[in-house]
Amino acid sequence: MTVPVVNLRIDKGTNFEATFNVTNADGSAFNLTGYSAAAKLKKHPTSSTSKSFSVTLTASTGEIKISMSSSVTSELSTGINIYDVVITETATSEISKVFEGNVTVYPSVSV
């Protein structure tokens, strides 16, 4: 399965939110009932530190919302970072990556 690449922008010191829709091969909404989700951001794949996004699922519509508060985004490294969103099937513990991409973190002057 090809993982969709969605590149994001985060401004340091501001609240961040993005919404993704997981779909089946035919384009219909993937039912996320029985799944949990997680999303993390790192400076590079082998980095020993990461920041976690808060994650909210709407199971029936296949919607995954990720967010970070301003206190978390203020601690991010400026420049290009990477992230991914994974889902875990509760019954089998099978993990699938559903989105990935770059996050460009920009400094904020007024915050």
C-alpha cells in the first residue's frame, strides 16, 4: 500500500491542527472502529527525540485529527522535520502507516 505524503507547515509558538481522511482503495471512508492512532514529529528518522501530536479519531468517517499546542510548537526545531501517522488495530496489534511527510517549522516574530 502506498502511503500518502502530505507536507505540513507549523509556525513556532502557535496552535497547530491538521485533519486527514483514511480511505479504502475505492475511495470510501475507512472505518477506524477498533483502531487507535499515533503521530510523531522528529528532526530526522534516527533522532532519539520526538514530539507527539495529540490525536483524535472519528471512526465512522475515517477522520484523524492531529494537533499541537502553542507550548509544544514553541519547542520545535526550526526548518524541515519529518512526521508520520500510524494506526494500530486493537485486536491484532497490527500497525499501519497511513500518512507521512515533511513538516517545515517556521520561526514566529510576534509570539
